[in-house]
Amino acid sequence: MSFAPFDSGVIVARLRTQVTSLRTVGLAADYAAIKNLRDFAPPSAYVVLAQERFEPAAIGMAPRGQQIPVTQRGRISIGVIVAGRNYREQAGGQLAGELRALLAATRASLNGWVPDVPGAQPLQLQRGDLLQYDDATALWCDVWQTQTIIGAVAQ
């Protein structure tokens, strides 16, 4: 039986082993601790649990005051924020190439991979968004989706 939120650490572990060009791979707390764009240490990635949305379970009647075993399937959205920087020149003209390579590597490591969590399905990319940019650093967020199961049969 498991009722814990999706473990973003499995995504972090996957990126650490598969994308060796990343200097840092952190979690939401690591991302939140960075206050300025220039304080990121590219190339880096941060994994953030974005949303859990669960479907109602088909349940019957139960006596008042009792708790019955319920199992629910949930769609999980995970944000992978990638920070890229251009060390060659400050105009940012070559940043797109480095960021493209980082995104290609992170996407290749996650697309179709099945996390080791109850009821997981292969990760699928939902969307990608440019979050922030200055003359030397860019933050891009890919949002991935998978499935999990919580409740009585989740292990």
C-alpha cells in the first residue's frame, strides 16, 4: 500500500546516469534556492513534481465511520528545468546550440523510459517552454507525463 507522492528522485537518478554532460541535477528545493538567473551553474537540470491528478475509483457503499481499501490511478506531470550557458561570448548567439544539445540529451534519456514506481507508464513529453533568458543563461522547462497508482494495491 502506498500513498506517497510521486518520487521525483527516480528522474534525478536517471538523468545523473544518462546525461553525463550535466554538472548538477537537483530537485525542487535546489531549484527554489537559486534566486538569480546568473546564479545557476550550467549545464544543469532540476526536477520538479508539477502536478498529480487522480481519477475517481469505482467504489461501492461502505458503513459510516469505516475506511475501505481504495485504489486510484493518477496522471503525473514532472518538470525538468534545464539551464544552459554560453561561455564563449556574451552575446548569446551560440547558446541555442548548447541548450539544444542539453535538451536533446535529456529528452533522449527520458522519452519512453518507465520509472520504477507502482503503475508507471513510459514517460511522454507534453510540452517545452522557455522560462527565462539573459545574455548568457537560458532556462527551459520540459514537462513530462507518466502514471502512478496509489492505494490498496500500490506497492
